[in-house]
Amino acid sequence: MKSFDSIIIGGGVIGSTIAHGLAERGLHVAILERKEIADGASHAAAGLLGVQAEWDEYDPLYEMARKSRALFPKVAEKIRAKTGVDIGYEVKGIYRIANTEEEFERIQQIRSWQVSAGEEAWLLSSEELKKFEPNVSSEVISAVYYPTDGHVLAPALAKGQALAAAASGAEIFEYTTVQQIVVKNGKVEGVQTTEGFFPCKQVCIAMGAWSTPFLKRFNEDYGTYPVKGEVISLKSNRPLLHAPLFLKRFYIAPKRYGRYVIGATMKPNSYQEDVQAMSIVDLLQKAFSIVPALQEASWDRTWAGLRPEANGGRPYMEAHSTIQGLFVSTGHYRNGILLSPYVGEYMADLMVNNYVY
Ligand SMILES: Cc1cc2nc3c(=O)[nH]c(=O)nc-3n(C[C@H](O)[C@H](O)[C@H](O)COP(=O)(O)OP(=O)(O)OC[C@H]3O[C@@H](n4cnc5c(N)ncnc54)[C@H](O)[C@@H]3O)c2cc1C
């Protein structure tokens, strides 16, 4: 088996973006993926770049999310130039809506700290919102519009990153399940897989919700757990919304070709990727109460995916303190698509700077 400088375990958006960054920095990289590229959470994601829509309180990850969002124009351009893939990047803003007095208070508080942090956030009355989005129900009493939040087509982004990595010399091995990371004398020597042994100097664990057995090598307390999200998309020939609507953790996101993505449930600790009928009923009821015209739309499809939540609630993005060549990048939970450009740059720099020839 030929040898690699760096092996990335997991071909989701996180692993593929790191591989792209490393290949561009001149390392010989392989992505090992047990199924196909972008088959995990990165396939299920709605693709919202909701920095302001997702963060209710200020924390350090918010800063990372802002930096990452700012990288998307370049990412979209680079992937298109290197691979021809269109990641569907659009900046149409996101509305955070309120349908109760309590929620109205809440969105005003959130708006206030976000404006202090230097972001744009426009408070709209129900009438003002209706001028932009006439199909929104009168149950919506107010909204804050975040003009800088955008969205992408998540599977296209993840595949685009993998193809861009390949265009810079990375090799992709699908249907290759990593069984063990082999360490000798405190150094990474390679990985054992269903397709044989792959020698390498560095390994990065980027296996999303399935990372736990490998993370334990870092620290017994480390681990990820899945938070299942079920989603439905509808189709309509009529334009029903211009920009995504957020209500707490629920959203309706207009996508290309008349699709409306409605999501998503939050079910911790389930590795089953089935879609329950009742979850879809709940999602549709909520969606119809906010945009009644969606009742005339037709069924497109349903799906589910597993968000990788970290045990400590913060993503792991680091080098092992004693094992040379071992790295981890996972646990990006609800925002892995949004965070991926920043994570890719950060991890590629970290791995290149710690590369031992
Ligand atoms: C319903 C839903 C909606 C979402 N919406 C958004 C959104 O709008 N915006 C946003 O920013 N984020 C969103 N997310 C979150 C986002 O999808 C994730 O944070 C992100 O995709 C995680 O990427 P990842 O590469 O870490 O994991 P994954 O995409 O899950 O990739 C991990 C990969 O590792 C592979 N793997 C596992 N074990 C092995 C092994 N032993 N050997 C080899 N390969 C292995 C898996 O097959 C998988 O392909 C959403 C998630 C869900 C489920």
C-alpha cells in the first residue's frame, strides 16, 4: 500500500474541506470514507449559513461562525474554478420570526447584542414583513431580518470540497472503513481498514457522529453523539418565500427549482436514520401555520441525518498532546456546513505546522 502524508477519516464536509486545505498546502492526502463522499450529516443538511439566525447568545463560536461565513464567496468561486461544481451559494438573508409576545421580546434582545457586535439586523413589523414576504401568515407578529446570512446546497459543498481536494492531488477511497489507528512509540504509523493498511504520518478523525471509539484515544471523556434531524421538502411552481424563515430551531428554507426545505427535528442519541410519520406531521403543521400557501405545494421527499454533537458541547479541533500525528475535528453539531471553511483552514494550518518530516 502506498504511503500518505495525511489521512482524513470521513468524507463529510469537515473531512473533505480539511483534505482540500492540506492538498493545497502541498501534502499528499487521502480521504477514507466508509460509504460515499458526503453520505452522512453533510448530505442531510439544509445548508443554512445562519450565523445570526442560530446564535441566541454571544459565545466564542459565534466569532468563528462570522469568520467562516465571510469565507463563502471565495470558497464558492474556488470550487467552481477547480471542479465546475456550483455549491448554490446565495445571500438572501434570513428572517427570525416571532409569533408570540414572549418570542418578540426574545428576538429584540438577540437583535440588540448582535447589533452591538457589529452585525446588521432589521426589526420588521408584521406589515413590513408582509411587504417582502406576502405569503407569511398574520400569526407572525414581528421579525428580525439578517441580510448577511446566506445558504448553500450542502451536499454540493461537501462533494465540491472533495473534488477540489482531488484536483490538488488528494486521493479518495470510498467504501473503505477505518477500523483502527495504528500508533507505535507515540507516533501515528497508519490506519487499518477493510481494504488493508494505509501507512501515513498524520491522521485526522473527522467521522462526524461516528467518531467516538477513535476519540477515546484522546481522552476518555471525549465522544460525539448523534442528534437526529428529520426533514421534508415540498415543491411549488409559485414563489412562496424569498428568504428562509427561522422560528426558534424550526425553519422553512426556499431552495432552487421551487423546493421548500422544512426542518428539522432534534432527537438525541438515535443512530436510526428513518423518518417517523408523526415528525413530518408536526413539521408540516408548523410550516402551514406560518406559510398557509404551502398547503398547495406538492410532496418532494423526506430524509434524516445525524448531527455530530460533542460530549462537552464544543467542537474538538486539535492535535493530540502526546501522540505525534494524531488530530481531531468533529462535533460541529448544527453548524458544520457554516463552520467548514474556517475549520478547513484552521485544521490544515495546524496539521501542516505539526508535520514532522
Ligand atoms: C437535518 C440536518 C440539518 C442540518 N442543517 C444544517 C444547516 O442548515 N447548516 C449547517 O451549517 N449545518 C447543518 N447541519 C449540521 C451539519 O450537517 C453537520 O454539522 C456537518 O455535516 C458535519 O459534517 P462532518 O463531516 O463532521 O460529518 P458527516 O457529514 O456525518 O461525515 C462523517 C463521515 O464519516 C464517515 N465515517 C464514519 N465512520 C467511518 C469509518 N470508520 N471509516 C471511514 N469513514 C467513516 C461517514 O460515513 C460520514 O460520511 C444539519 C444537520 C442535519 C442532520
